[in-house]
Amino acid sequence: MTTEPLDMDEPHEVIAAADKYSVALTRLGGQVERITRDFVVPRRPQAKVEQPLAAFTKWMKTAIESKVKTNGRGADVTAQHTRTVSNAFAHQDHAGGARIRKTEFL
């Protein structure tokens, strides 16, 4: 059985990708917020049949805004976690390599 060599990106490449993801999600959230800001019923409901529509519109706007905030926080947490794990992995990889080099000369 042959094994393929482990192909790993450098930590700075992984971190840069996570940061791009976070920025893209944040920008998308900003666009959605701008759209939903104007998402209102144009006038106060006059007819009884319009009242549920107005209430649903308000609920939908609130739900979308809540998801945008949740996604924004998730993007930040994901990027930070990726940064932490990538740096820790790189540190352990370098430390392990140093141990191997040290034992080669014993």
C-alpha cells in the first residue's frame, strides 16, 4: 500500500482564506441589512386583511436581521478559531521537526 504525501497549506494561507471568508460573509450581511432596512409596509394597514401581512413583514424583517447578526458573529469566530488552530498546528509541526533533527545527530 502506498501513501500519498501529506499536502498542507502554510498557516498564513489557511488564515488568509478564513479571513477572506469572514470578510465576504460580513459584506454580504451588510448588503442584506441595506435591503431589509427598507423592507417595510408602505403604509399602515387599513383593511383587516392587511394586518396579518404587515405583521408577517415585520416578523420576516426581524428574522432576517437576526440571522445576519448571527452569521456575522459566526464568521468572526470561525476566522479566529482557524487562526488559533493553524498557528498551534504550525508550532507543533516545527517543534516536532526540531526533535527529529535533534535525534538524527545523536
